Amino acid sequence: MNLVEPEMQVATAVKPILEVEDLRTHFFTRDGVTRAVDGVSFTVAPGETLGIVGESGCGKSVTALSILRLLPARLGRIVGGSVRFEGQELLSLPEGRMRDIRGNRVAMIFQEPMTSLNPVLTIGDQIAEAVMIHQGASRSDALRRAAEMLRLVRIPDAEKRVGDYPHQFSGGMRQRVMIAMALSCSPRLLIADEPTTALDVTVQAQILKLMLELKQATGSAVMLITHDLGVIAETCQRVIVMYAGRVVEQAEVLELFDAPLHPYTRGLMASIPRIGLGRRKRLAEIPGIVPDLRKPIVGCAFAPRCPIASARCRAEPPPLAEHRPGHLAACWHAGEMP
Amino acid sequence: MSAPVLEVTDLVKHFPVQRGLLRRTVAHVKAVDGVSFTVAPGETLCLVGESGCGKSTVARLITRLVEPTGGSIRLGGTDITKLDDAAMVAHRRRVQMVFQDPYASLNPKLRAGDIVAEPLENYEAMGRAEREEAVAAVLKKVGLRAEMMRRFPFEFSGGQRQRLGIARALALRPDLIVADEPVSALDVSVQAQVLNLLVDLQEEFGLSYLFVSHDLGVVEHIGHRIAVMYLGRIVEIGSKDDIVSEPLHPYTKALISAAPIPDPRARREKLVIEGDVPSPLDPPPGCHFHTRCPFAVARCRSEAPALREVRPGWNVACHLVET
């Protein structure tokens, strides 16, 4: 077992477009400090689709918001670590320079297409705004670009619909608008936070297909955040599994599903009811609930729910270590069966 | 075969759409538009479909949380749509409901024990000690500890709250539990705990479930039979094994094909249907699905297909499916 230095994790031929190192984001509430993100490190290669999967409260969304520095300042603070985009440190960047990157080089799609669009502006103006700010385009050029983007995400009658308001679109169409807006400045990295969770399953299939096609066409990297291992399996090349604010496993998608090493990942996979499984047999359960992140966690955060936890697990946090080529897990007993 | 616990025939619910100062009715949303099915003792029938298909309205009609516009709902042989409030009281205990949101469906000001005791107070002449014992017993059945009855809902996790909701539904030993998306607000690891619990309780008490869900994985796990709904109508109904392995209606095919499978080796060409579900205010003429159906022919645009038996115990509403 080799402990991997952060540098070694990116020992691939291409230089990563995004490097997140030991990121720590804490929330300061009346009830105490919540360690929402507690030492997260990973990289994204150019053109890659990286999936981040985990259950509510694991820190996957806060990680995304931290990268773009979009956290509500009153509550959440990045207390440590580094985020480098194309080699440039983002965490110490002045807000003005950060704005040049946000929505331009790095774009984000949110879960709720209804609340992420401004209800009193036309769709065209909302897409054009980013193009005008970041690319210095005139309003008429920007609106033309907006119509072109709407056509790209296959909204029928794009030229007419540029003048429509968000409420005139269905949920799936709004998410297409969000994608059009995010891609309007040709970002190098697209962060999609649960982009299909609020959508019906037949619409989800359309949106995921569209996202992947556009990614192929533009060559941008995608960071896809989801709670759904099915979505991960169908769309991602590499996967990071998070639990209680930490990365517990990281691997290529085939490797992860073929040979999951962390007991949490295994538990998650076994507990999904899936089509084609046939007989009504018992689902594997992960007993208990996620830990309270306001209390300091001694040892492995998963130990209280883990079927193979030992005394060491309860005392000492396991480092994220490489157990097979490119396959990292934070577990003292990685790969052992219960 | 024993008599069904629940027999629903031609159930219709139209919600009026009112506009303007005088709240004139300008249109009707045909939320449920002629739905028929039965649920046998000890059986789970799953109602599947996407938002706006009417599945939750069916659940609410059966518990009479909303009143039907037409059709009949027979519970153990009695048509409950015709009963007045007094007569309904006796029937309510036979069908109980579990709701989707474990946060909104529990009174935050009541202790867990009082929440579960409420149906017992309404229906059983019990002394306090006896009732407390019954509450403790039912809490134990759903995997909660008896001493938790003193706690308030906010002291429970999402999964534990849903167990509390199930305990409340179970307290009166109903014949039928109507569960409306009972696990969709839960994380998968906790979802598995609740699904296993529902299966265990069914085996122990011979319960029937009408299980409403949008998640085909969950439906395949828990269901014996499946009814697929689209814009207020059932488009396909039959045994789970048949429908999942060989769906006949194009909409069912698309629905099953669209569900993401957690296996990267199973990445496959999907039958991706275009567009969104049309507004139930103004559903397309003929077959409601024809606007999105890749196989639609002229007849589908004008004539609504009847739900007909194409294989034994397997009904499909599609002109193109051969008997």
C-alpha cells in the first residue's frame, strides 16, 4: 500500500485543469462549527467527466460552491487548502478577477432550474448578459449568440423563444436554458450540481444525453455531482465517492463498479433497488445514519456504520491511499470482505 | 382467488381551474380520467408514472382526502364514495396512508408516542397504560425503541421519521396501506432500510400496499403488480415480472429504458423520447402519448385506445400492441 502524495495523484500525462488540494470548508452556526468539507483533494483532467457521488450532507455541493467561491459569506468559510484552475490559485484571487472566471472559464448548472433563473428577465437577456460581460459582445450580437445556444440545446423555435420568460418554459426546457447559459462562453470546466434531480426520468435521459453530446463537441471538462450511482455509471469516466465531508474512494468508473474497495461504496451499491435484479430479495442496508458533522470525528467517519470496522478504524483516520493503479480508498481494511 | 381488498372502477377526478374576480370555472384538469384496478390481499400494486400523471391523486382519492368526480372505490366490497362522514369513519381504519415528506407529515408539536397513539384514541377504547403498551409494541415493529415515544419529531432523522409515519399507519392494523412516494425523500442507504421494513411488515401482517412511486428500481423491488399511468390514464397494468422484462406499451418501454442503471457495463442505447409531458389542462386528443411516441400512426392521433387484455392478466392501452 502506497500513501499517495497529492502530486503523485496527477501523474498522468496531461496537466489537470483543476487541482483541489486539502480543501476545508466550515460552516459557523449558532450550534457550532460544521465541517462540511474536511480535507478534500482531487483533480480534473481537460475534457474529462468526473463524477462526485454521495448522500445528503456529504459535502459534494459545498465542494462545488467552494471551488467557485459562491458560499454565503455569513455562514460558510473556506478555512484551508487550495483550488488551482489552469495553474492559477483561485482562493486568494481578488473578487473582481474571480468574476472573470466564473460563468466564463468555469460555469455551473444548478439543481433547481426554476430558482436559478431570474423570473423577470427574458431567457435571451439572461444568456446574453454573460456573453456581453465576458466576451465584450454588443447586445445584438449577444442575443444572436443566445438564439444560437438555444438551438444548440434543441429548443424548438429558438429565435422566437429568446424573448420568452422562464415561466413559459417547462422544467426540462428550463434546464436546457441553464445548459445554454452555462456553455455560452465556452467554459473549460462545467460544474453540474444534481442537474437532473428535479426532472422526470424520461426528461433526465434527454438532458444527460444532451450534456454529454455538447461536452464532446466543445471539449470542456465536466464535474457532475449527483446522489445517483445510476447517473454516474451511465455518464462518468472517473468517480469520487464522498462521505461526511471527506473523499473515501476514487477510481475509474469500471474499476469502481467492478471492485469497490471502501465498505461505504459497497454498501451504497448493494442498497440500490435496480431494474433487472429480478426476485424480491432483501436489499442490503447500511445501518445507522450519517454522523453529526458538528462533533469532531475521531478515526474513520464511517466506522460506526461499518461491518468490518476495527479498533484502529475508531482511533485513527485512514488516509486516502492507492491500493490498485489509479484506485484510491481511505480505509484501513480496503477490499476486505465482512 | 380471494376477493380484492380494493376495487377501483372508472375513477375520475376533475379539478376545476378558476380565473378572474368571480372565480369562474374556465377549464378542468383531468387529473384522473377513468382509472380501474384491483388490489388483492397481501399484494403490492405499484402506481408508476412521471409528474402530473395522476398517481398521487389516485392515492388521495382512495383515502378520500379528495372527493372523486365519478367512479367507484370498493373497500372490502363497500363502495366508499357513497358513504356519508359518519359511515366513513368505520372504513377509514381499514385504509391508512404513509406520506412522502417525513418532515411535513408529522405534527412537530406532538411527541412521537402521541402521533402514533392518535389513531388508537380515535378507534380503540383503551386505557392509558394499555394504549402506551400498544404504541410501544408498534414502535418496536418499525424498528424504533419504546423510549423514543417521549421525543419530538425534530429529534428523529429522516429515515426514523418515515418509520414513525409507518407506525402511525400500522397502529390500527389496516387491510391496506396507501404509500405515496414513501422513500423518495430518503438517501439510498436509508431508503433500503425502509423498503425492507415495508416488505417485512407485509409478510407479518398480510398487508396490501398501494405503492405510488416514480422510481422504477424501487417499484421493481417492492411490487407484485405494476400500473403505469400517463396523463390521468393507466396505459399498462400487469405482473411486475412481465412488464419489467417485456414492456408492451411504448411509454413503459421509454420509462424503463430511461431509468439509469448503476452498472457502467450496461451502458446502452436508450429509447429517449422527445419532449415533456403535455399539460393535463389540455391533453392531446386520441392517445395522450402520441405526441411523444416514436411509433404513433394516424389512428393514435384521433382515437383513444382502450385498456384491453392482451395477455392473461396483462392489460395495455395501445392500438399497436397485438393480442
